Amino acid sequence: MFTGLIQAKSRVQSIVDDGHGGRRLVAVEPNMAPTMVLGESIAVNGVCLTVVAFTAETFDFQVGPETVQATTFGALTDGAALNLERALRVGDPIGGHFVSGHVDCVGSILERSTSGEWETVWFAHPPEFNDLLVMKGSVAIDGVSLTLAKVEPNKFAVMLIPHTLAHTTLGSKKVGDLVNLEFDLLAKHVQKLFRNLTVTV
């Protein structure tokens, strides 16, 4: 479990196909790597991955075929920027919202507009997720916990503060770029509950 508060911005040192539909990802982050523990979970652009090897400056992940197909990792290239967050520990403050690291879909950036130091960014998403988005609700975009500023059919907008622009990959994303989207976990449980609810008279 994560909170969507990014702890480090990293980059891909290498990512190669494993010959079976998966990929091997090596990330560079010299401040975080020395404290890594083999087998620990890290949210990488919002995707929960397991550390399978590490050095003083890098750490490795095995990305399974399902993850390659369901996230932006299928299009990830060497040198690409990464958002990193370590798993939530008991007693840690929850500054964002509950993020599972299980991506629901891939979205894309529709529009960016600047007002002073802030930016409003619109994202497109598949229509089947419309019911999971509400004004002032939460969404994780490439692992970043954000508040929904506007919600319309098949798209939504968030406002990015200077800190988010500077310390996450969202500051350098361009119109048309793909992002990993994870919608609010509680909203998904409520949606399922009401879909299965049988009303009797």
C-alpha cells in the first residue's frame, strides 16, 4: 500500500525484454538504492514492483507480461523518468490517499494550461471508469496522489502546484503522453457493492 506522495524522481538505466513477454527494469537512484531491501515493494510510476537486485546506485525489477500490457511500461525506454515511492509502513503519516499500486488503465494528456505558477492538466480515460471520478475526489497519476479539479465524461482535470511540477515526472509530460491511472480504491468497492445490490420491494 502507498499514499501517492513521491519520494524520489529517478530514471531508467535500462529496460529489456525477457523473451517471455516481460521486461527487466533497472532504475538509477543513488540516494535510495543503498537502503533498499531485497524483496521490498516500490511504486514505480504508480505500479507496485518488487526489488529483485540492487547496487549502491541502482535497483532492478522484473515486470511481468500482464503489467507490460496493462500499463505504460510497454512503451518505457532507456532514460525515461520515474516516480518512486516506498511502501507505506504501519504508523507512517498518510498525506495523500490509499494507493494500491495496481493500475486500472492507461490514460493520456489532452491539454496543459498555465496560470501563474500553477498548471491545469486534462487527462483522457476509458469511459468505463466515469463512475469512479467525483469532484474533489482522489486519483493517482503515475503514482502521484492528486485531487480532481474538474470531471467530465471520459476526462478529468487536476491542478499541479510548483512542487509537484518540479519533483515528479508530471512536470515534463507533454500533450499526448501516456500515464498510469489508478482510481480511488474506496470508490471501486462502493461501485461493486451497488452493482451487486438486489433491491426487494
